[in-house]
Amino acid sequence: MKTDRAILLACSFAFIIVQLDVTIVNVALPQIGRELGADVAALQWVVDAYTLGFAVFLLSAGALGDKFGSRRTFLTGFALFTAASLACAMAPSATALNLARALQGVGAALLVPSSLAILNATYADDKAKLAKAIAWWTAAGGLSIAAGPVLGGLLLSLAGWRSIFWVNVPICVAGFWLTRRVVPALAGRDPHRSLDLAGQLLAVVALTGLIGAVIEFEALGWSHWMVRAGLAAAVVAGALFIAVEACSRTPMLPLGLFRSAPFSGAVLFGVLMNFSYYGVIFVLSFYLQKVRGFSVLHAGLVFLPLTATFILSNIVSGWMAPRTGLRTPMVLGAAIGAGGYALLGWWGISNDATFLQMLPGLALIPAGMGLGVPAMTTSILSGVARGQAGTASAVLNTARQVGGALGVAIFGALVAADRHALIGMRLAMGISAALLLLAALLALACIRRPAPAQPQLRPAADCPG
């Protein structure tokens, strides 16, 4: 195997486990709840603890990679993800599981920016090869995020919910071993880079307060002091975070990036995509097992169409973007996804809906994601200097993970009461369709058309989940 292909494989191993653990747990939630005695709010934290740990440490992980070297950060991420997966598999309670899931998220944050930095360094002299490498990296993540519910259902039916965490270990070990063998030791190292510790702490407080308040309001109500305290902490810490970043010489989040309309539009596009997709996958797993009474294997197999259409649409997006520019696949992908959510809510959600009634929506939703997300991630880097590529990628990933966590929290609240689950499901689908139509309009307004003579495809640095 050539060295550059071996490096791509190592980076793909990292992205596979990061994305797999976004969705593989969804079909396991009812079984986890029964065995550990967890209610819906605790089960939301099983998903959101990972997403939150991922989101709040992404920006700092990029700085750590710049300071200590991408290879060292990458290896640390594999080691931490392995340890956290073992802790998840052996968790004796819902609280212990959620703490281990948060640690998994930190490991994921170390893996994603450093894997993209390694790929950028490996293919820096050949933009065409770099674009292809990013496409394969994206496809690996897209495949794993779509296959997660299917694999989860199979593992649960054979070995129980703890097996979904054991499966991470051999993948992490293979990635760690391959990285030690083929990745250069000093990729992207800048020992003089300082770490924005104040910004990191404020980001943790703001995001945890916001997402925690949204998750807990269903059980406690908006008037409860804990919910109000969470929202207050989010507002105060968020405002202080912006002030600190504006004054810092080496900010974790360079606010100047948002002066670019294409950058800001693409970030918001990604937030809307993740909010709808993560939220719907969460409530759909709940609906299939709790409302429809499907087995975990049957529920996992329902998600199978997501896998095939993700792969196909990623290929189409990679072919389309250099020919039409980035705006066309983004607009088209968002519109197709909106149609999928509308179809699923109108025709596929009922007490007696068949799989064939669900199929059109289940096929169109990932088709839209797979078409729009690669073009979106490419557009993020089109207006930034090469030295800001890792930071820009981390900003996008952070925003998208926050969007996904909020989608799980808000849509989970809509279906928390069994007697209102169908109404909540249809409302979630309608909201998702509306948000993706808004995303299509954002792409039309903010993403520039390429120059006719020489359209450029810049490699993307993000994940589809």
C-alpha cells in the first residue's frame, strides 16, 4: 500500500468511529433505558453528552494540533476514544455512561481536526488528489453515520447494547497502529501557538448551560431554577466568550471569519442540516421501538436506505461541484432533504404506516445530506488562507455539533410524552422540512457562483454528521 493511501486509511478509521458513535446508539436507547432505569431525558444525554463533548472541545483541539503536532494529537485522540469506549461498555449506571460518552466526544474532537490537517499536509502539493482524498474521507464518514442504526440493531439483537461500544476498540487499535507506522512525526507543529484557556472554559459553560436547559425543561419546566440557571449561564458565558475572543491575540474562534458571507452562510447551512438530521434520527428510533413496537433489529433495518443513498449522493456531489459550482449541490441537496422530511411526516408516520410508505422519505433525507454537505464543507475554506483551514474546519464542526445536540434536545422533548408521540413526530418532520428550505435560500443568497472560465474546488474539512 502506498504511503499516502495508508495515511488516508488511518484518517478514515478515525472518521468512521467518530461518525459511527453519532448514530449507532440511537437504536440502543430503549434497551439502555430498560437496563439502567433511565428516563427520556437521561437517554437524550446519552446522545448529547457525546455531541456536547465533541462540540465544546473542537476549537481547542485544533489549537492543540497546531501547537503539539497533528500526529501526536491524532494518536492521543485514538487512545482517549478507546478508553472512553471501554468505559461506556462497562458503565454500571446511566450517569456513568453519560460521563464516558462525554469523554468519547473529547476524543472525537481530537481526531477530526488533526485528521484533516494530516490529509492537508499529505496532499498539499496536489490539489486534485487532495480533493479526492477528502471525498473518500467524507464518504467513509457518511457511510458509517448511515450504517450506524443498522449495525446497532444487529449488534443489539446478538449481544446487547454494550456491544455497540466494544466494536470501537479494534477500529481504534488499527487506526493507532497505522498512524504510528505511516504518518510523519512533525505534521503541522507550531510550538509557539498559545492556547485560549479562558475561551475554552467559557465555551464549555455556555454550551452546557444551553443544551442542558433545553433537555431538562420537559421534566422540570421553564420555571424551574435549574433550567433558568442553565439559560442564564449560557447567555452570560456566551457574551463573555465573544468579548474574550474579540480581545485575544490568538483567539480560539477568530470572529473576523464571520465577516465573509459565504463562510457565515455555510456555517448556518451546516447547523440547520445537523439540527434536523440528528434530531429526526433520535426521535425516529424512539418512534419505531416505543410507538410501533419494532424489535431493535427491525428498527435498525428500517434505516438501511440511508446507507445506500448517502454513498450515491456523495459521489454525485463530488462530480457536480467542479462542474456547476458549490451553490447548486447545496441548494439541490437542501431541497431534496426538505422533500424527504415532508414525505416522511405526511405519509410515513402513523400507527400503521408500512416500510414502503416510509421508504421515499428515508431515501431522500440522506440523499439531500450527501449532496449538500460535501459542497458546504468545501465552501467553508474557499475564502480563508491555508493557515486558517484548521480553524475554519473546527468552527464549522463546532457549530454543526451544537445544532445536532439542540435538534436531539428539542425534538426529544416533542415526543417525550407517549400519548403525543405521533403529533410530536409529525411536528419534528415539518420543522425539519422548513429549516432545510431556509438552508436552500441561505445557499442561494450567500454562496457565490464560480467564474465561468475556471471554477475551483477547494477541499473540505468537515464531517457529514
